[in-house]
Amino acid sequence: MAPDPTPASAFGLLSETTLRRVLGGMSLFTLLMTVPQVLTIWIGRQAAGVSVWSWSAYLISALLWFWFGLLKRDKNIYLPCIGWIVLNSAVIAGAVVYG
């Protein structure tokens, strides 16, 4: 039998456990990278250039992913979505108040 000529994908090189850890770490990292935006709006009282439409789209996306994660019972999906829902809501509210 001839060898399989299909190249191995990069994701095939990582175990599922390792990939879940990387995803969890990236979820935390991206959440932390959004905190300065929230602080700029609420502490600096400055929301110039913040698009309520864009952040609302992110919020809707987070709500849908949260729902999907709950249906799949996958903590790697629904737990970060809780943070995204909170942060996106804070940005939207701040943009409305200070924008």
C-alpha cells in the first residue's frame, strides 16, 4: 500500500488536550487585551471612535457562541463567552454614555 500523500495539518501535530490549553490561554489573553478599551471608556470617559454597531455585533456573536457552548457542554467555548458578554456590554454602554 502506498503512503498517504496528504500533508499533516498543523493542528494534527497538537493533541486535543494541548489545543484546548492553547485555546484557553488565547481566550484569556484576548479578554485581557480588551480591558484597556473598557478602562479608557469608563475611567477616561472617552469613547471617541468606538463603534456601537461593531461592538453590538461582537456581543451578538458572543451570545450565540455562549449558547452553542452550553449546548455542546464545552467549557472552552462558553466560559470565555461570559467574559466577552461582560466586556462587550461594558464597551457598548460606555460608548452610549460617553460617545
